Amino acid sequence: MGPGGSHGWPAPSPRAWPSTAAVVPETLCVLASKQCVRLAFCFDCSNARCRPSSSLVAKPTVQGGDSMLKEEVRKHWEKETCGTRYGSAENRRVYFDELSAARYTLEPHIQTFADFPASKGKSVLEIGVGAGADFLNWCVHAGHATGLDLTQSAVDLTRERLILNSVPTSRYALFAADAEDLPFDNGVFDLVYSWGTLHHTPDTERSLAEAFRVLKPGGTIKLMVYHAQSWTGLYLYLRFGVARGRLRASTRELIGQHLESPGTKAYLPQEIEALLRLVGFSDISAYTQLGPSDLLRVARSEKYESALYRFIWGVYPRWLVRLAGHRYGLYLLVRAGKGAGRPARDQGDDALTPTSEEWA
Ligand SMILES: C[S@@+](CC[C@H](N)C(=O)[O-])C[C@H]1O[C@@H](n2cnc3c(N)ncnc32)[C@H](O)[C@@H]1O
């Protein structure tokens, strides 16, 4: 996988992903040939010899299969729609403007990545609209925008935002639906966009296969999923691993247990590429990006309101994290295309299927 390519992809070269070997040289892996002790600096490396068998898929805290987990995910996001903490105005139009201003100030890379104006005349599907900041942009720029979210609260908030912004209903369709079971015919969208959503759904592979199915041949998917080697992961390791005496907990496990809804997953670039190839995508490129949580720039929830957390937020060396660049950013920004050929799975292309050792 490499950055660049045939889609006019924003040039990510300064932060292009190096090979994992360069990031975590094997010599750094303690006891790599036997059972790695996986200290924090390992950041869940991809060395198959020291990776624990269950490390790829975060362990959900909920037992009982995907449907129960999905219900937990839904309940989590029904309680508080993503990003709604960043506004306080009583006037709803002003409130939504505050949310958008905070979003694009904290995460200016979203606009570069999404490239809303380039969607002119296109049919766009956004999966996981949240509070609808990006969806409003798709409605303004695209030929037609379709948005969905697992939660009714996100759909209601997004609809309210569109109405307050006088977006004609002819420009969009919006409803509650599941990314793993998209209610559309095959081949109807030019672009599928999903920011920070598909790592929350229990069966991410199925949601990617669905995205592939509903794209037109020649269409594009743009998504952000969490990266397995990030400052945020290190922070979770210190907070929920080291501080609780769970030194051997992996950051993936801790991401699954403590980063937003239960069962959240995180990927290495080569892992998300393998998943995308498996369901049929080609022309894949990815790069990592620091997010607000890597820089402790997120608005604190109630559980982080104590004096200790205020102190940590105050002394956190953001300059140092910035200096290290985007390599260990939480965000993995991915773009892939649907070529004219059949999905790899139909072609019986075993070479693209990860080995059991890679995925076990
Ligand atoms: C972190 S929020 C991101 C929302 C929005 N894209 C943003 O950036 O603010 C994750 C969203 O994914 C939605 N979600 C989780 N699983 C989903 C699924 N299976 N189908 C559709 N939406 C889902 C949640 O309801 C939530 O609104």
C-alpha cells in the first residue's frame, strides 16, 4: 500500500506510513522469539511471533454475540451523540454552528480528506452521520446525499441541523440503519464516506463488504478507522493497564474496553488494507493522522473532571507529540476504489486472505 494513486488523493507523503518493520524493529521486541511481554513501547506491534493470538480483534466487554454487542454500541451512542459536547448556545442554529466550528478547528484534516467540493454531481452515502456536521457539507456539495446512523438520536439531530440550514429535502435522504445491512440496491453510490464509525460496529468486514456492494463500479470509499499504534493507545495503556496493574493488557484490548463504545477496534494500515482487499477493493492508500485525543484536546467528560485530570491536561507535552509527527496518530485515513472486476472472494484469490497466523 502506498499513498498517492489515481484518485487525486491529497498528497500525504510527509506522513506516509513506513513499513511496520521500520516502526518497531524486531530488535526492540523483548523476547520476540518466545512470548513477548508487550511493554507499552511495543504499541501492539505486528510481529506475528510476539503478537498474542487474540490481539487483532478487541475483546468486547459484552458476551453473547454480535447482536448483543451492537445493541450495547447503539445504547452508548444514543446516550450522547458524538461531538455534541462542543456547543453550549441555547439557540439551536448557533449551537450546531458551534459544533461544526469546534470540529473543523480541532480536526481540520477532515475537510482535506473528505474534499466535499469534489463531490459535485455525485451520489454520496455517509455511514454514521453523528451530529451531522459532515453530512451538511455533503448535502451542500454533492449531487445527492444519503446519510444513516445506527441511532435515532443522531438521525434526529442531523435532520434538525439540515432543517435549520434550510437544506431542501430533495437533496438528501436520512434514516436510521445498520452499516452491516445497508438498505440499498447494488451499485448506487459514487462515494461512500464514513468517519470514525466502522471500527465500532461488531462485524467491520461485513460493513466494508456492504459498502463495496452499494458502490458503483469505479466508485470510491473514504473512511477513518482507529490506528492500533497511537498516543491515545499509549495513554489508555498507562491509565487502564499500568495504573491498574494490568501490564500485559494490550492496547487493542484497552481500546475495546475504554475507547468510546464497547468493542471498538483498531487497525494497522496493512490490516485494514487486507480487509478491504478481501471484500474486493483495490487502489488502496492510507495514512495516519494525529487526532484531538492524541493531543489531549478533547472536551473532558464527567469522569475526567477531577483535579488530577485537569493537571494532566495542563502539563501534557503537546509540543512533543506534535514534534514526533503523525506516525502515531489515532486516525487511520483510508481510501480505496471499486474496480470493474469481481470481488477477490468470488475470484477465489486466497493470496489476499490473511493467514490464520496473521488474523488469529
Ligand atoms: C464516533 S461517532 C462518529 C460520528 C460522526 N461520523 C462524527 O465523526 O462525528 C460513531 C457513530 O457511528 C454510529 N454507528 C456505530 N455502529 C454503527 C452501525 N453498525 N451502523 C451505522 N452507524 C453506526 C454511532 O451511532 C455513532 O453515531
